Amino acid sequence: MGEGLRKRIIESSIEIFAKKGFHQTKVDEIANNLNIAKGTVYLYFKSKEDLLHAAIEYTFNEMLEFYKPNYDLTFEENLRNILLNNYQHLKTNKELYSLFFTQMYNLRKDIKTYEEKMKFLVDMHRKIFDMIKELLLIAKREGIINDEDDVSNLALLLNYLIEGTMRTLGIYVLGLSYFEKNIKLFSGTPEDFIDYTVKFIKRALTSKRYV
């Protein structure tokens, strides 16, 4: 069963973490959800914390798929899909994302483990950067940017714009109850904010007024 069972255990843990939270979840529940023995889970994962780290990496790798350009769609459609799919993924897995940021803060006390997680994040960002460069080739095909534009520099800027948008949406999702009661984070809905961001980025690229 090997990797297939390992994947099922991770998916089961994500499902139960999302429903009950990490601290309230027992390994027995993850095993029972798959009709396997608790000891089988420990054949693949040393501890519940180890399983959490695997679940977070699995979730982030799912997110990477959203960045893959679809050459049958326009630049604007691809960009909108990246933001909308990431936003929906964040809402669906907000418990895991919240745990990830908490874990990363706590892991600073354990330099070796912290460096391993940072290596994973750096590798993930490198893959995202490469896919954003591919996305800009679609923009070039449509005449939004031209041959004189430096795709690598534009990819870096676009990456920061996407990341900043997702940070804003992440703050909103993870602190939803607080923002609903106390602060109007942005005008309209999150979907309106995404639509505005996509149009702003396309307009900025089309203007070609770079310093």
C-alpha cells in the first residue's frame, strides 16, 4: 500500500483537523476514519506533530497547482483563477493555515526543524516564480507586455502583488469573526477585491510606465 496509504492518512488528518482542530484531534480518530489500526499511522508518522507537518506540506503542494498557467485562457483569466482558487483553498483549509503560521513561529526555537521548513517554503516559492514567468509569456502573447520588458523582474513584482493580495485575504479569513465585528478590511466582498486586483495588475502592465 505504501505511498497510497500514507496519502490517505494525510488526507484523513486534514479532514479531521479542519473539523475539530489540531489539539482536539486524536490519532485514533484519524485511524478509525480509514478503518485502520492506530499503530499503522505510526508506521508512517512518528507523532501527531509529524503528521501535521506532512498535512501542511500536502496542502501547500495542492496550492501550487493553482499557479500552473492554462494556455487556453487569457492572462486575466489565469490571474483571476490563481487568486480565486487560492482564496477558496484558504477558506477550506483555514485551520491548517492557522496552525502552520503558529508552528513556524514556535519552530524558531528548534533551528534544525525551522530551517527544514524554510527550505520547503523557499523551494515552493521558486516553483511559483517559474510558473508566474510562464504566465507572463501569455501576457506577452496578448501584447500586454512586449519583448523589451524583463520577464524575470516583472515576475518578481507580480509574485509580490499576488502574495500581498493573498496575505490580505488570509488575514481576513483567519480573523474573520474579528473583522466582521470591528473592521471593514476592504470595500465589497473578497471576490470584488480579487476582481479589482486583477484589473489593476493588467492595467499596470499594459501602461508600460516602468521606472
